Amino acid sequence: MEIPRLLLEDLQLEGVELHDNFATVKGSLATYRVHLGTAAIYVEPGQHLCIVPARWGKRHERLFLPFVDAEDDKVGEVVSKVLFLLNDSAITDKSILRQFRRQ
């Protein structure tokens, strides 16, 4: 959890705050908490949000992080989810948008 924390601190993204083991992301649709170790997403006040890559289980390009072990996909997943949620107004995936409507 330390590497995602350090990386997010260095990026100094507006709308992202770090608390304990979570990154709190203030999007335009909701406020999210992304767990820095598991990349699990919760929409405040606590509803789980399921987001998986479109190419889940298939070969895909990795986010190049030269200081991270090549086998550690969680750092890239955490950072990509934080960046994705910062721009939540651009989400077009119907399965993700349905989850918002259920809340």
C-alpha cells in the first residue's frame, strides 16, 4: 500500500485525499474511496462499486511503472481507478452507470 500512497502523493491530484488505507476521490457524480491495497471501490457512504477492465482476463497493455515489480498489478490498478473516477462524468459503460442508479 505504500507505493500507491507515495505515487498519489507525488501526483498531487486535485480532488484526491489520502486517509489511512484509502484514497478519497471527489468526482462529479459521487465521492469514492479506493482501497490502496486491493483497489476495491466504495461509493460514499459505503456502497461497493464494481469496475473491471474491459479486457479482463485477456492480455492488455500495462501501465508502465518502472519502480514496481512487474508481477504487481495492484499499483497500476489503484492509480488507474483513481484517475478514472476523477473523470467520472465521462463514464459511458452501461454496467457501471447502472450501479449508480441502484444507489
